[in-house]
Amino acid sequence: MWDRIYAVQKMQDYIEKHLFNPINLTELSKAAGYTPSHASRVFKEFVGISPIDYLRARRLSQAAKQVRDTPDRILDIALDTMFDSHEGFTRAFTRQFGINPEYYRKYAPPIPLFLSRSIRDYYLHHMKGVEKMVEKTNEKTIFVQIVERPARKLILQRAEKATHYFEYTEEVGCDVWGFLSSIKEALYEPIGMWLPDSLRLPNTSKYVQGIEVSVDYSGEVPNGMEIIDLKPCKMMIFHGQPYKDEEMVRAINEVWAAIDNYKPENYGYKWADEDGPRFQFAPLPERGYIEARPVRDIEKQ
């Protein structure tokens, strides 16, 4: 099975590297080391859609960000993202997101952006089990800083029982992150969170996904999500070092070990988990793994 998983990962990597260049199934199959028909079959087995559909969805999602965030002409965006015409791009965009690009540019409602998902990392974590990720590792330098979070709102989607990322995606699916990423007024990027008891509802999960917006946010809230208030708080940010793709589990372990062993009292702080959600950013090799936990000044207890 791992041979097939790594073959699919090679195709995903090839797509991301050449997203805005001509790509065909023959090129993808060469990257995987399979025949075109076998490569397509294996890709769909693990990802759920064909590599060509995956490529189209990734291009459309990148194009949607350009439509939303730049003044570029729709035709130019279409051509830049490998569509032959304005009409063809508009048809594909509308099929993917349910609205045309002109409407999206004007109103920017939340849409389900299709984001790159590493199949290798998913199966590596999922098959090993989350409990493996909390084993202690050799400690490396972890950067720690305090940031002030102002009063803000949180758009989130709850699950029922999830306590971590994998349980959450099994309950809710992987589309939540795409919707959250499309919210133009977001203060930061989407986050995975462990909610304090004060923010949980009966029969809902501890782990959720969401995105922070300003206290005066008046935009749409995607279907199935809700918006809640967050009070000002201080967050202690733990930032691991950049890592290689295949070292993501180790990188997360190192940050978790640092948090477990950290003594905020030595620096005048105390854990304050009820002040707000503990959260994690999506792990990215080029920046390292980042996680944050609420704290308070000891003298203000």
C-alpha cells in the first residue's frame, strides 16, 4: 500500500510544482512510475477523484483567490490558470463553486476552496495513530513568544465527538478548511482548535476548525457553521523549526514536548486554558509547526 501512497504523493507534488503549466496524465503517470491508466486508478482510490479533476479543482481554487484579491481581468486570470477562454473558465468556476467569477469578485461569499492535501502525511498519521505523535523526541530549539489577541469573533464548525484533527475530519470531512480559507475578511489563516469548556455546547466536540474575524464582521457565515465572540487574551506561541516533508510527525512531536515541559511560571505567566481556544496552524515544512496556548500574567490572577 505504501508504494501506491507514495506514487500518489509524487503526482500531487508534480501538480503543485507545475500547477500553472500544461500537465497531462502521461506526465503524471511518469512522475508516479505507473502506466497512465494505473496511475489514474490509484490516484482516485486514495484521493477520491481523478488526477485531472484534482488538477482542475486546484487551479480553480487558486484562480478564485486571484479573482477575490486582485484587480486582474477575469480573462487574464483564466489564461494564467490554464483555461482557454473566459467562457470556459466561467463555466468551470460556476460548476465548482455554484457562482460565477464576476459575482464572487463583487460579493466574495465563502466558497469551498479545494486545497492541496498531502496523502502521504494523512496516511502516515492516520495509520500510525495519533497516540504515536505524543511520544517524546530529542528536543530542538522551539521559539516562544507572547502575543496579545484582541476581542474578536470566531467562525467555526463543530463536530460531535472529535478530540483531534483526524477524528474531526472523519466526522466532518475535509471541506471545512476550504470554506474558511475563502473568507476574505479573516484576520489570520484557518486554525484547528481545542475549545475550553466555556465555549463548548452540549454534545459537541472539543476539537473544531475555524477562523477569526473582527468584532464588527458582518459577512456571511457558511452553512453549518456559527459565529461566536472571543474575549481578549494572551497567547503563548510555540514555533518549531522548518522541517522536511517526511519529518512532519517529528516536528509536531517536538513542539508538543516543548509545551508539555514548559514552565510559564518562570517567566511570570500561568496557563489559562479557559481564556480561549488552544490552537494550531496547518503544519508547513517551510515555516515549521506552530501551536498556541492561552496564558495570564501571574500578578493579575
